[in-house]
Amino acid sequence: MSEKFTKLLQKIDSVEKFVNGRVKPGSPLIEVRDNLRRLTQILQTGKLRVNLVSRFPVQRIAMENFINHYPNLLSSYQFKTIPFPQTLEKTQTIQLAQLILQP
């Protein structure tokens, strides 16, 4: 990990400890603390996470095959395939995904 990345993790950890000291049952800070904890866990892997979302299984499979053929992608990114939400509006879907496969 780079020095800047390590410093970022340290800053997030210190904010998490600050928030954790002020959390009381029923406090809205519980969600903030939990989000900080998840963020720290994700960043500690040293990889950026990319969610693959597609309504079309053929495209999803093709993209997964493409990714699996390039080990340097797998070493730099953490890919996760999630189903396309049928009930969400378009704006909500875009907020959930970093990469949306379309025909």
C-alpha cells in the first residue's frame, strides 16, 4: 500500500474511534460508525471494489470471462456480480453500481 493510502486508513480509523466513543443506543451515529467500519475493511484489502450489474446474463458472463483472462485486473480490483434490481428507479440503480452493462 502507498503511504497516502496508509494515512487515509489511519484517518478513517481515528474518526471511527471518535464516533465509537460517542455512540449510545438508538443514536444515529451507530449507522455512521458501522459505515466507517465497513469502509475500513474494504480499504484494507488494498483493492477497489467494482460491482457488475446487468439485466442480461450473457453480457454478465462475457464480462466475467473477460476479467478472468486478465490477472492484473484481479490483482487491482475486487469484482462482485450483483443482480439487477427490478424494483428500483434508474437513479437509485446508478447509485448502487460502479459499472452497469448494457447492450
